[in-house]
Amino acid sequence: MTSFSQAEFEQRYQTGKLAFNNGRYRLSIEQLEQASQLVSSNSRLEGEVKFWLVNAYEAAGESQQAIALCEELCTHRDGEIKRQAKALLYIIKAPKLKRPKEWMTEIPDLVNLSISASQYAKASTPNRKIKPKRQIELVDLSKVNTQDNQFIWLSLGIASLTIVSLFII
């Protein structure tokens, strides 16, 4: 790879991965196919690109292409790529299980909704009374009992004795 193709490879590879992660599988396939052509054949990096491509094919519903590419990776010269390809091929070829209807949540089609969004917002908001903010009550200090309290002197004495006894022991 030349430095130009290295930069182009990196750009296409990263774009393909980002597109896959964003659910744009067709764009991911396009970018990853081009990236795989820019990297040297039978390299570990080529194997990694093709793993992303297998996943993109599978996510796009192109299972046969995913299986074919995964089978190709099973003959890769890198042992780790070969091992991962066999495990992935086993998963891809596994029979698809049918889910019972009660396990599924049906999402309603909101395209043909008869009321507008503003009407829906008004209809869905319950009539709640807004509580006024609680006011802070101001206390008249002239009415507060400020006489000397014997409890304070008693508690200060006990605290002093405790501290002194800690230093003596």
C-alpha cells in the first residue's frame, strides 16, 4: 500500500465501521468492500475488514454473501482469523428461531395518525393543578425565647470532661 492508499484505506475503513454502527448497512458494505481492496491480501488487517463486511452483509439481509465471505475467511492464513471465522460461520448458519407473537411488541404505524401532534400533546397531558411554590415563613425574633438555657451549659461540661479524660488516659 502506498501512503495515499493507506490514508484512503483508513478513511474508508473508519467510514464503513461508523456506517455499520449507525445502521447504514448498504453504505457500510460499499465502504468496507473498497477498503478490503486497498489492503494487502491475506493480512490480519484484511481479515478484520472482512469480518466487518460479513457482519454488514448479514445485517443487510444478504446472508448468502455473508456465508460465502465467512467461508473464505475460514481458509485465511492467520490462525486467529481462521478460528474466529469458523465460530462466526457456525453462528450465521445456525437455524433462525421463531419467536412467539406474545414475545413481540407491536409498534403502531403513526404515519396515518388522524390527529396532529399538537392535538395529541393536548389530549395526552392530564389536567394537573400546579402547586404554588412554598413561601418561607419569616419569624419575628422579638418573640423568640432567648433566655439562658441550662442544657447548653450541661452539654458543654460533659463534652469538656470527655475531651480531658481522653488526654489523661
